[in-house]
Amino acid sequence: MDHGKFTRVTTYFHSLLALDVFLLFFTGYSVMFNDELWWMVEFMGGNAGVLALHRIAGFGLIVLTVFWVTLMLIGPGRRKNFKAILMTLTDAKAFVQDVKFVLGRADERHPNARQFAGYSSDEVPLLSYVGKGVIYIFTVELVLLMVSGLLIWSKVGLAQFFQTKAAATAFVTFHGLLGVVMVMGIMFHIYEHGFHPAFYPVEMKAFVPKSMMPHEEHEEHEGTGIELLSLRPTWKWAVNLAGAAVVIGIVSVLVGSIFDSGYPVPAGLTPGGGPTSILLTIGINIGMFVLLLGVVLSTYGNVLRARYEQQVAGDEHDSEPEAAADGGQPRADE
Amino acid sequence: MARRDDARGMSEALAIAVSAVVGIVVAVASVWYFSGPFDASFETLYRVNPTVEGGGVGADYVAGNTDPLLDALIVVIHAVDIVAGLFILVLVFVHWGAFRRLGARMRDPDEPAEVATDGGRDADSGGESA
Amino acid sequence: MAGVLDLVYVALALLVAVGGVFTVWWIGRDLDDGIDPTSDLLRAVAVSVFLVLLAWPLVS
């Protein structure tokens, strides 16, 4: 376990936001990629069911987002976060060094890129350069998605805000295409935090609040100390399998979005939602599987958190009899 | 007025409660506003009347999507998708490669582990072995 | 038949994806991590072929 970053509220918020966004993805993209994900529409109660679920989850997204922005503004000790997310030149350097590290031209990842801080955790900022990017993309995307989503919320509203059906259709298309950036970004996010060799299969920083993380003083040590850790046996194939699945998922969704952009009426007004192929169907379904993996890992993180909390509580309980054996006073009420 | 520390504002619990209420209120209000009753009834809105001056509802049957701005919007968002998608792919590969390199530095599962993931050492192993 | 811009987009996506999986294989060759480089190469080929065949019916 590495040093914690999330507060207690953030761990709950992150998990709820994840569930809500996954639900929005599954409902939204089963409609947009209807040619490839028809089974998902059937599974979630047909067209009407899916769109109802999408609206409910969309409502949840507005609640969560506004809650979060408000909390950042009025919560104690939160203002400094706004400064922590600013992109700096160092972040650009961190990206360049990451590329060099991968190509074997640098010995270590840049502190601004490090996910596993280990012994050098004092050098690591609150957010890696990727973490900052995730927050930027989320902010811009969520605002645009919520605004465009609300504009196409209902048929009456639709006709009120747009003069023509074509204009309304264009906005539906716009809404779907906007989310493609999010869906690709989330696939990367799942890979980035699920398959780091030191954390695989799940990075507990996101699930156990920093107040509960053990903070031990380490003796002087060169580097992060990652070479002391032992790999999990399954990591060797999991990292490559998941990597391939994420790449196929991202490319499929991207290619799909170029050709499948306008369900129910595509941009080019061809009925049927554009061309498809068997492999595109498989590829987009692999992408959805990556998202499902995200749901599973997020849930697993919360299970581990519950276990950890139980263990901490158990340790405190266990230590009481020992204290009594040391000569302390035995408790009278037991 | 300016305080030196960042701990201004209200207590954690109150802040969470207030934020939750604000979130729900804004969500309800926005959904109500965008799907609300309005003055126009559904029927008048959907009366096909393409000859109304300035393009009434139903004008799209005649004109179709002639607004170049909407076409441009779609073209732009396609380009944004591609640029973002390519960058995300590069990030995936950077991390995939980095994970492989980091993984190669770690101990094999069959080697005896000396350190738990939290950095704490086993009680019976010395500190000098690394 | 797809537009020219669409073709460029698809080509770019394939270029980055195929280049990336082969880069992972190339990195893996000189790593001492017990993963067989041949399996890396096979995976890179499989992913590339899959993606090219996926896009082919859409652009041809």
C-alpha cells in the first residue's frame, strides 16, 4: 500500500461517480453503437428502458458533479486543490521522461509521473500529470455533456430550443461524439490504475481514505524501493491481455464513432446507423468488456476496503487483552 | 478578511451536507427547466407548418439540415475525438511499456517476498538484504 | 464509400495502435522479466491483423 491521497468523502464520491458514469456509458453507447451492442439494449429493457436509465443516471451525474464543485468551494482545506491541478512545465517534462523511460533512455519515471512513490513519496505531488489531465478532460467533457444532454432531455424541450428536427438530431450526434473522448479516457484510466505492477489488480489509494493509511517512517533508501516488492503471479499475462483489450477497445470505439455517429438518424441521413463489420462488433464489445472490468475492479477495491477496515478494527480489539496481560487493569465489564 | 491558512470555511460534515443539498437542488431545477411544462403545448409545437415565416416546426422537412454551423460542429467534434483518441492510445502504450519495465525490476512471485506492499518489512528479515 | 477525411482518421488510428503494440514487443525483447518475446510478437501481430480487418470493410 502506498501513501494515501483521497479523503474519506473522495473515496465514496469516486466510487459513486464511477458507477454512475459506467451506467451512462452502457446505456448511451448501446444506443449509439446499436449495430454492435444490440444485445445490451435488449438486456436493459429495450429502447425505452435504456433511455430511461440513461436519464436517471444523467440526473445522478448532475447531482454528483454539482455536489463536488460545491464541496471544493466550501469544504475545509479544499481551496489548495485548485492550485494543485494547474499544469506546469514540469508535467510536460514528466511526459517526455515517461516516453524516454519506456524507450530505455531514462532510469526512472519522473516524480510527476510516479504512481508508486514508495520510499520517495515526499517528492511526489498530489496529482501525476495524467491525474491532472484526467481532471481537465472530466471538467470540460462533463460540462459539455450535461449541457448538451439537458438540451436533448425531452421532446418538448427539444422543439423549444431547436427550430428544426435536423438541428436536434445534430445535437444528439454531438452528445454521443463528445462522450467518445470520455469512454476512451476511462478505458485508459482502468488500465493505468489496475495494472501497475506494484498495485495490480487495484490501487487501494482510491478506496482507503488517507486518514486510515499506515504512515511509517522509512530509513534512508535510494529510489522508490519497487525492486523489493514481489510480483503477483497472474500479472505477467494480465498486463498484456488487458493492454491488448484496451487498445482494441479504444480503436474500435474510435473507428465506430467515425462511421456510426448519428443513431437514430446518422449525420449523413442514411438509415441503419452506418456500416459495421463483424470484427468491429467484436472490437466494440471488447471495449465494453474493458469498461465492465472497471466496474469489477472498482467493486473489488471497495470489498478490500471493507476487509481492511474490519482488520484495523480487529487489531484494535485484539490489543486490549494484551494490555491487560501486561499488568494493566482487566476490564470489569467482560 | 484574508486568512493565512486554507482551513477556512465550515466543518467537514456541514460542508458535505450543504454540497449534497446544492447538488440535488441544481439537478432538479435544471431537469425541471429543460423538460418543464413551458407554455407551448406539445401539439402546437409539432404541427407541421413549414411555411411559417422564419421557419416553423416542420421546416426541416423542407430545408433539412442547412445550418453550416451544425455541420461544422460535428466535423470539429470528430476531429477532437481523433486527436484525443490518438493521444490516449500513446498514453496507454507509454504506461504499458513502463509497467513492463517496472515489473521486470520487481521480484518474481516464487522468490521469497521481504516486503509487504505497504513497505513494512517482515519481522524476521534483516534490513540489509536489499 | 467513406470520405477522404474519414480514411485519414482511420489510417492514423491504425498507425498509432499497430506502432504501439510492436513497440511493446520491441521493449519486451531486452527485459529480463520471464515473458517470452515470441508471445509478445505474436500478440502484436494478432492485434494488428484484427484491427486492420476490422477497419477494412468500413473503408473499402
